[in-house]
Amino acid sequence: MGDFILKYWIQELFAVIIAVITWLWRQLLKRRNENDAVREGMMALLHDRIYQACSYFLKRGWCSMEDRSNLEYLYKPYKALGGNGTGESLYQRCLALPFEEEKVREDEKKMSGTES
């Protein structure tokens, strides 16, 4: 009886253990691929949003503090996910834009004719 158990049951036990390990490995790989796809999709969405917002601000010619705060909120996770230089370049160009208040003051001066 002991020979039977050693010969067949231990062999079956190892087969079950290997099957479970194989199944777990496949699940791990599947989850990793899904996480990579979600990460790339999130980075694409952040890049698109940064691109759209920066294009608008650059066209407008100024960027308020709230706009800068929002851009920073988008840019930090984008950079952490490995975002490329395109998003960073646009972000830096928007940070260099004048503030809304300065733009409004300049427009008011032009309208009142008291430009110095």
C-alpha cells in the first residue's frame, strides 16, 4: 500500500501543483498585460489633454494661476508615467506665458489709451 501511494499519489500531487502554478503564472501575465494597456491609455489621455489645454493657452496668449494649477495636476502623473518631451515642452511654454491679470491690465490700458 505504501508503494502505491508513493508511486501514484505523489506523482498526481506534483501534477496538480504544477497545474496550479501554471494557472497562476498565466493569470499574472494576463493582469500585467492589462495593466500595461491601461497605463499606456492613461498616458495617451493625459498627453491629449495637456496638448489641447496648452494649445488653447498658447493661442490665447496668457495662462491664469488656475490654468497653471490644472496643467500641473495633469503634468505630474503624465511625467511619472514616462511622458515624453512633447508634453513637457508644451507645459514649459505655458508656464512662460503671462498671467491673466497682466493681460487684462494691458488690454485695459490699450482701451483707455493710457499706454506708456
